[in-house]
Amino acid sequence: MGHGQGERRDRMGEAIAMENSLVKFFSAKLIQSRKALLLLCLGVFMSITGAIATRTVFNPSIELAAFNFSDIPLVTVAELRRSPAAQKLAFIDVRTPQEYQRDRIQDSFLVPISAIEQGSGVEQVRQIAAQNPHSTLVLYCQRGPRSYRAYQHLEKTGLNFIVLSGGITAWRKVVLE
């Protein structure tokens, strides 16, 4: 057996060990939602491809700690449309200016996730909230992950936020403006 085959076998062994580690990690947490299952699949894929391609290993305790989905208030498009409070919503798009230019929810405000993570966007969101004092702030991106990150940065402000589950992709399946 050549040196390359032995190294590949070692990498595959690392990937399999990481997959087993991920399964144990999620089993211990008693997979509570479809999001956790999706993250499990993503983690397994990342661990296998990462271990083979770059010999890096996905560490679920570090990578997934950023997303405690049970703490993020999600709302679906259908729930928003049925809600009597639907008239008192202020949508905040956390995507890039280019994405916002191509498509956005009508009357939404652009506050890119990059600005929120740098701190300047937090002040923009406070101003939007001040201009819309009786509104619930709805964070959205393309499908959800950037909105989750934005929520985690903004939840300390004490403002009333919800995250649009599925982002503008879900919105466009139901609402045509």
C-alpha cells in the first residue's frame, strides 16, 4: 500500500470518527427540531469533506453554540399573514445591498449583517425601532442563517424582534407584491 493510500485511509478514519462524534453529540441533545436535524446533516457533510480536503475537523460544540434555535422567536409567512398585528410590522433585511437591490419585501429597511456585526447596524436598528414605536421588528435574509446571527447580536438591545422563518425565499412562495 502506497503512502497516499495510507494517508487517505487516515483521513477517512478521521471523518468517520467525526461523524460518530456528531451523532453522539446530537443524540445526547435529543434532537428537538428539524433545524437540529438539518445541522446534523450539514455537520456530517462538513466534517467528511473538511477532513478529506483540508484535514480540518468540524467541532460541533464550538460551531453550533452560536445557534441556540430554541431562543430565537421564529414566525412563518402564514403566521404573519393570519396575525391581526400584521399591520404593525417593520421588516429589516440583513442581506447585502446587492441582494436588497434585486429583491426585497416592500417597505423593508436594509441593515446588512456585516454592519450589525460591526456595531454600526445596531444603531440603525435602534433608529428604525424609534421611527416605528408600535411595530414588531421582523428580521429576514435569503433563507434564515444571517437573520439568526442578526437576532443574536440584537437581542441584547431589548427591542421586540422576530425572525422570518425561511427568509425572503419563503415570503416569495406565498406573497407576490
